[in-house]
Amino acid sequence: AELYSSEGPQDVLIVGVADGVSTADLGGGDSAVREVARAFEEIVVLEKEGLEDPEKWPTVAKEFLLCFVEKANQKVVDRWNFFLKNRSHTTSIHDPMSSTMTVAVILGDMAVIGWLGDSIAWHYEASTKHLIRLTIPHNSRNERLRSGDISVLDEEGGEHDALSRLIGQGTYNSKKKQYESILPETEFLIRRFRE
């Protein structure tokens, strides 16, 4: 996993964690993380307009994060296609490279957090000395729970079930012999920190 941080305009802080999925057949998780980092750098430079305006929060922060996810997803899918086009041996295409990500955009005492996958966001409350888990992993078990299927509670397994949302989502077009990007559904959390 890699951590990225950037000072945005004025008092805005943008922090992100990306963790490559190591089971990928094509490219590898480290390649996906590099593409996520490139998207992070570009989006912080190009799309930070309005982030410092508290009257536009949290809408502008969510839009910023959605733009980042779209850019990162496209970069990873483009990288898949580069590997497919230039590979020198037969490689399975059923489990291409991907990455989880969690990004927080912080202004004053408020954070907007967007995440995909199982990179967990935590908040340490210094006044109470409590560590509070903020996000729930996107995996098959938790997705079933969200849909109301409580039978999953009787099954063995846990947080390491198959990831259901990732950066690098796409479908393989066999006619074009390439992947086509599908924008993953980002989950959001708005958190106000106590002084």
C-alpha cells in the first residue's frame, strides 16, 4: 500500500491510500497503484477549484473524489490494454490489475471520505484515546449483508472475501481484444471531527 498526501488550496488537505490487488494476472497490483498515484497527482493539480469554500461542502469534495475515481479507473484500464497489446506470452485476462483506494478531502473540522475496496479509514480521537473505524470493506460478504441477506452471518469467512469494488473495473471486449472502463461505485462518508 502507498500513501499520498497533498496540500490543496489554502487549508484543504487531501490524503489517499492505494493498495494494489496482488492476485491480478495481468500487470500486477503495483502497476495499478502507480496509475492511481498519477491520477491523484493530476487531479490535485487540475481539479481542486472550489475545495476551499465551506459553503460548497460537501458537494464540491464529492465531485472532486468522483472525478479522481473516474480518472484513476481509466488510467488503470488503459494500462491493462497496454499490457494486453504488448504481451509476449499468453496471459489470463480474467483477473486484471486493480487497486483499492481510500481518499479523504479535509477542510477545517470536516472530512469527505471516498473509498473502494478494503483499504480502511480510521479516526483516532486524541481527547478520548479511541480509534474509530470509519469505513466498511467492499467485499462479497458485506455486499450481501447490505442487500439484507443475513444468512451470510452463519457462513465462515470474513473481510477477506472477494472484493466487489475496485479501481480498475472494466469489461473485456473480445471483438476489440481490449478492456472497456466501467466507472466503479464509490462510497462516501462525511465526518465532522470533534475539537
